[in-house]
Amino acid sequence: MAGRWNDLCATQYLYGVTSRVRQSFKVEADSGKQRATLPSDSLYDTPSHKHRIWFMLSLTETIEIAAVVTGAVYGVLLARRHGMDFVGVFSVSFMTAFGGGTLRDVLLDRHPLFWIRFEHYPVLVFIVCAITSLIRRTPGWLHKSLNLPDALGLGLFSVAGTQAALDCGTSGFVAIIFGVITGTFGGVIGDIVCNEIPSLFRPHTPLYATCAFTGGLVYVTAIGLQVPAEVASAVSISMIVLLRLIALKWNICLPGM
């Protein structure tokens, strides 16, 4: 009799435990369904980033587009100077256009990367390469001199990188450093791929990173003084381009250590 009573108690205990386990699984499943129905924060789920009209682009995006095109042109001229085919031209253009911005986004933990988030950026690079491939001969003055697209790309990318860093909440000085990285790293990668010593690291070379740093400092100072972003961007970009061209014209370099 006592044995049957013990078996009955054990059965009821196991039944109670099983019921509680089933109930807990049901609650977790229901909560999982509720979490699954919550709106996603992914950038890919927001159509505003994928279907943007050109005149609705922000100031940073507009500057980035101009910088990407300029960087692609610089890459095309650099690759064609080394006699590369279309694959080589596109590869170098892609690296010069997106190298600095990619490193910036990785360091700032911005995902997806800017050229993945805005899918028209790689398309622009491809179009630039396709158009230039139809031109059999590049004008001599443009083929020999990369100074203008180099200076324009430096100014545009530097200001865009500074803006992006400020938008991520960095301090002004850190934002300037990110502007320098964004403006110079694409050219560094392009030179390395073309088997050249990057101009940024060559001894006794005209001012390069210094121009980007100065322009970034002007931009951060102007924003701190409540100057409109459009005005601050235009002034900073113009200053970087002019400083770079002047440094190239008169071979202005930093003193040796």
C-alpha cells in the first residue's frame, strides 16, 4: 500500500514539473513571436535610404557623391598611366574612391559601409570607368597631371569624413583625424596597387595630409561658431584644394625631423 502511494506521489510530481516546463516553453515561444513582429532597425528595411531622389540628398551625401566621382577619375588616370586594362582601371578606381571612406566606417563602426548602404556609389564608379574606356586616348595634359583630381578628391573626402565623424558624436579633434584618413587613404591604396610609394609617405613631398588637417580644423571651428554647414563645407573644401595646389606648384613641404 505504501509503495503504491509513493508511486502516485512521484507520478503527480513529474506531471507538475512537466506542466511547468511546457508552460515556460509556451511563454518563451509567444514572446519570441512578439519580438519577431517588432519593427526592425535595419537600414535595409527603411526605404528612404534605398529610394532617394537626388534633390533630397543631405549635404554629406552630396559631398560624398562628388568625392566618389572625383576619386574614381583619379583612379582611372592613375591606372591608365600604368597601361592597365578595364579590370585594372575599375579596381584602382574602386579602391581610390572607397578606400578612405571604408576605413572611416570600419573605425567608427558604421554598418553597412557607405558604398553598400548607397548602392548608386559603385554604379557611379562603373559609369566613370565605362565612359573613359570609350576614350581611346586621354588628353596629354590630363594624362600627365593628376594634381587637379587629386586636390579635389582630397578636399571633398576630407570634409565628408569630418562631417561623418561629427555625426557619430566624436570630438572635434577626432573628427579632423577621421577627415584626414578619409581624404588620404584611398590615394594610398591606389598608389600601392600601382606599385608606387604612396605620395603621403614620400620624403620631401608637397603638403598633403596637412592640407586635409587644416581644412578639417576650419570646418570644425566654423561649425562650433554656428556657421551654416553649407558655408563651412564650401570654405573648407576650397581651402584644402587651394592649399594642395599651391603646395604642388611651389613644392612646399614640411621640414624634416
